[in-house]
Amino acid sequence: MRIAICRTPAWSAASETVRTGLAHSADRLADAGATVVEFDLPDEFDALRDAQIAIMMGEAKAALLNEYRAHPDLLDPSYIDVIEGSWSVRPAKLRDALDLGARCRIAFDTMAARFDAVVTPSATDEAPIFGQGTGNAAFNQIWSILHVPCINLPVLTGPNGLPVGLTLTGPRFADRRLLASARAIEPVLLRGDRGNRP
């Protein structure tokens, strides 16, 4: 198998657990016989996280307007702020964000097609304790805007004993191939102590 290790533009937000876990996972895959290579995204991808937020907020007002009118008391206050204008996204900014996403989709499909899977962190740290939110979405944003398939493998463990996931992704419409890759990769990463220590 050919496996790409992608740290993404969100790498600076990764905890030491995630950094160490990704490195050890790459070693395990290589030891199992996979060809493992570093996969750097072009500079244009650095703006994808901001573009994803612009699209999400720019489209949220229209998407949630009926719910806001019918049941505003059931909406999260942050969405009410979006609808009432505090997260206003100008049409030109929304268009630029959509155009960037379209360009990067084409580029990523071409680059990722050479691999059976692109392996990247799922989150910045281990899963948060129940009731403390869902964590930082930095590592998910670019895959959302790229419209690519993602499979989360909770194959690592953090210092609190909670799962730390790795994401497998690849080109659009390569879901079946990615599922087959996940079936092969997961047992390798689950060997021993769930893969985050040597």
C-alpha cells in the first residue's frame, strides 16, 4: 500500500499526543510493509479553514431562517447571532471562498489519487470529557470544504485514557477504495497499546 501522512495547515494546533501518535502510526505502517511518504498540501490550502467558516456562516442564515422564525428559543445562541447579522458574510467573500474550495478540490483529487489513503489527525487532542463540548474542529474543516470521504479510526489513546483518532481520506468518490484501505490499516494501528507509543 501507498500511504500519505498529511499534517495539514492545522498542525500547529496538534497536541503532543497527536504529534507523537501520528509519527508512531506512520512507523507501524512502514514496518508492516506500506510505502509511507510525507504529503504536504500546497500553500493555497492554508486559506481553506477560513473559507470553510465563510461558507458555513454565509449559508447558515438562509438555511436556518425558517427555524429561527418558527422556534427561535430552540436554536443555539451562536446561530441566532449568525441570523441576526453579527456574522455577516459579504457575497464577494462567499464567492471567493466557494471558488477556492473548487480549485483545491481538483488539486487534492489529483494529488491524493496516487495513494491508497491519506492519513491525518482527526482532532487536535484526545476526545473531550463529556459535557465539555466537541473539541477543536481545525483538522476537520478542510476535508469538509473539499467534499472528500473521511473515515475516523480511534486507534490512539490520550493521557486521560480517551480516544485519539486518525482520519483516512482520499479523492472524491473514492469511498469504496478508502473503506478497503481502512480495513487493512486499522489492525496494524491497533496492535499492542493502540499505536501511540513505541
